[in-house]
Amino acid sequence: MQLADLVAYPIGRWALDKTKENKAFSYIEKKFHTSPKAGGYLNYGLKIFP
């Protein structure tokens, strides 16, 4: 449970406000699966639901 919090909290902070610096998310961001065509991780390795 604590490990899930350590990963989910920086992602949530990034999703709410992308302009603020978030060092924890920059580390986690490297671990997402990326799209072979587009090269990005949004809607491929990271999905954000409303």
C-alpha cells in the first residue's frame, strides 16, 4: 500500500498541475511504456480518466 502511494501521489500531482516542478514524477516518467509510433506515454502507458 505504501509503495502504491509513493508512485500514485506524484502522478496525481502532475495530472492536476503540469506547470509545477515535480522531481518524483520526472523519475517515474522514465518507467512508463511509450508508444512505438508516437513515442509518448499519454494514453499508452499512462491513462488519465476524468
